[in-house]
Amino acid sequence: MRWLYLAAGIALYLKMLVIPNFVAAAPEVEAVAAIAQEAGVPNAVSGIIFRNRVYDTIFEVVVFTISIMGARYLLANEQPCGKIRQLTDQPSIVLARLGATISALVGVELALRGHLSPGGGFAAGVAGGTAIGLVAITISAADLEAIYQRWQIATWEKISVLIFIVLAVVTLTGLELPHGTLYEILSGGSIPILNVLVAIKVALGSWAAILLFIRYRGLF
């Protein structure tokens, strides 16, 4: 097995020597501009994450899913927190909910326009999770859990992951949606859809994690 690893390392080294560097061969074309042109989006980071390195992004989403499952597994045998403290004064509740509203709006903006400007699905999901966390400190844990169950958030989270994986695999095969017009929301092929799916996944996964830690660790 050691010889196999050595042979693979040598083959990888020879591959880097033999296969030309297309960016270096064409110095007049900047790498960032080339990626943006190929992906059909001005945000080259989104082009790299959801097109050039979508294989890595698939596993990043899977790892996030596994981490939520791991937290649920590790806390399953613990006793729920007896008393959960939360904000009670009205000014703090108003400020927290105002911050949640702003954070949610920022999350929507980052998800929809992440391929046009700095942002994207992961940042949008974090903003959405922050909004949920701010709401969580202003209402009872039972109410938050009831909302989670009523809207079947766990099911929607799983659906978003499955759709993301299927669409990403289709993108890996070389099939892409039309790129559309650069600098418009409906551009970049499947990149905007992947951005939204990641945002949904991260936000809803954060909701599940927040519920778990509130139940077993409390808020403060």
C-alpha cells in the first residue's frame, strides 16, 4: 500500500509538470476574469465554489449535515435543561427581534444576489441562522420547537440537501443551465439556485442545532 501511495504521488507530480497551465500560457487573461466569464457571474468566488470546485462544495454540505446529526447523537442521552432563561425586558426583546429582521433580510439578499456581489449561500445561511438565534432568546423554547415541528423544518432541510446534491452532480457532468445576461439575477446558470439551496440548508440546520443546545444547555 505504501508503494501505491508513492506511485500516486509521483503520478500527480508528473501531471503538474506535463499538463500546461492555461492561465500562465495566456497571461493577457486574468484568472479571476476567466473564471467569471466561464461561470457567467461577476462574483468569481461563487463561480469557483459552485462550478469549478462544486465537488468540494457537495461534501461541505454533507459535512454540515453530519455535524448536526452528530450533535443530536451526542446529546441524546443527556437530561434536558430544567430551567431555560431568556430575555424578559421589553427593550431587549424589541432590539433582538429588530436585529433578527435585519439579519433575515440580509440573508435573503445574500442568497439571491450572492453570485453578483460579495456573499453567497453559506453567508446567507449564517445570516438566517443568526436571525433564528435572536428570535430564540425572545420566545419560549416550547414555542420555537412547536414552529419547527408545525412547518416540518427537518423535512425541508433534507429536501434542500437532496436537491442540491442532484443539481450539483448534474453540473459535474457538464450539463448547465443557460448563463443568461451578466450582472442580472437570472444569470450564472445553476449557481443562483445552488446559492439559495445552501442558504436554506445552513439556516434550517442552524435552527436544528439551536433547538438542541437550548434543550440541553439552555440559553444563558
